[in-house]
Amino acid sequence: MEACLIVTYRCNAKCYMCNTWQHPSKKEEEYTPALVDKLPSGLDFINITGGEPFLRKDIEEIVAKALTKTKRLVISSNGYFTERTLKLFKRFGNQVGIRISIEGLPAANDELRGVKNGFDHGLRTLTTLQGMGIADIGFGMTVSDRNADDLIELYRLANAMGLEFATATTHNSFYFHTTENNYQDKEKVAKTFENIAVEMLKTNKPKNWFRAYFNMGLARKARGQKRALPCEVGTDMFFVDPFGNVMPCNGSDQPMIMGNLHKQDFATIWNSDQAGKVRQAVKTCDKQCWMIGSAGPAMKKKISTPLKWVVRNKLKVLARGNDACLDKI
């Protein structure tokens, strides 16, 4: 099982696709590191996110406790707070990974994220961590019409630097506080994801091949199509918001709250009638989200489906290179 800990809704960025910064949580209402003790042990993966996690002055204590609960932990950040980030990694080293959000080349990133010199801060954080020998580092990009033309360059930059590269697309939900994320040119965005899938299949990294499948799912999302694999959030993964609410995901129009860790222990919440009602709501949800938090567990659970696609399309790319016409998923 996987978990995502939203440690704050405070953020120093003003991103074009997310209005969370307009609805910040109050410091005194955010859960303390002690709440992390109530999470179940033996999780496969924890993602710590926000808002901007490094606005939490106690982020190191949160990470220390989360590490006792999971096999792998990755922080999602905009990379602006370089010194705070380096301090954390000096303490924990390769026990922790990080993904820094970069929305394009310097001018585009700073415009779309609303942070002056944001690209420079993010890149400096990444290169310094790389110099420290941190292995699980990389950056990610949320793709829309406004930055799709920068995707291939950012992917090549990540490859040249030897960093991981993650992709996402815009979504509308309570978490992002917007219903206005849409595409002026759906096909352009979809084709961008398909092109990056070809690039990933050309590499010698099996992890990239499965990322190619994930990107084909993003192409479906851009076209407004049904997601390729069933969503089972609330069963194989969960979120905890800054107030201690346990939820299946961050993609719904309204929070689907299963229970609150300030009031109940996790097992009581997870096995409650309320959790059962939420899982039924997930089954009938028509949002068709394709975020790594929900798509990743689904791909692992039904590994034969992406595996068959990878084998077929890796062979196509080997035979035809950039001219390969990938199977839809």
C-alpha cells in the first residue's frame, strides 16, 4: 500500500494550474510530526507533498517518522528553498528521494509558476543534491498547451544530467481549487505525451519503458478519454491532508473523507463503514484522473497489462525509431 502526506497547503509559488496558494492552511491547524506515528507500518511508498513541504519548519521530524513507516520516501517540492533542502538531505542522505517541479525552460517556468528565478533555484537544488551523491532525484513537469513545446527539451536535460524525469497533466479538483484547467488543443498535448513515450522506449532503462505506458495514459487524459486501468484509490493507496483527514485521493471535486487521525486510529478508519462508502464512491467516480499516485499502484497491480504493451512497443521502436506508431492503451 502507498500513501501521500499533504503536510501543508501553504505555498510560495503561484502556479497557473493550481490555486492552492490562495487557500493556505494555518500553521496551527496542520498536524504535528507525532500524527505520522499513527500511520500503518510496512508501506511500500510515501510521497510527502504540499503546498510546498519545505515551508514546514519541522519537515525533518516528519520525514524521520515517515521513514519508519515505508520502504521508500520521496518529497515533492518546487526546489526554491535550497538551503533547507540540503540540510534535510545532509541528515538523511539516500534514505530520501526528491522530485522538483519545473514547468519549462527558465522563462516559461518562472512565468507559469509565478516565482522569480524559480528555475534557477530548482536547478541549483538538483545539481547540488547530485553532487552530494543523492541517487533518487529528478524533476517533473505538469504539461498543458502553455508549456508542451518545452517537454522534449526538459526530458533531454534530465537525461543529460542523469536525473529522473516525471510527467503529469493538469487536473481539476478540490485540491487544486480550480475547475478551469482545460486544453485549447487537446491533440497537441496528447501527441506531446506520445512523442515522449517514444523517447523513453528508445532508452535502455526498463523504468522508462513503463513510464512510456504512463505517458500514453496521459495522452488519453488529454483527449478526455476513459482511464486505461481501473482506479482503486482508497484500497491500495491513501492521502492524509494537513488536518489529519484520511482520503482516497486528491482528484475528486470534494474531499472524500474516510476519517480523521486526530480522532481515530488508522485501522479503525480503514475498516470503517465510512471508508466502505468512500470506496463505493471511488468505483462510480467519473473524473478519469491519471496521476502517478493512482496510476502507479494500478499499473503494479495489473502489471501484465503494461508489460505486454511495453514488449510490443519496445520492439516497434527498435525497428522504426522515431517513426514507430505506438499502440494506444
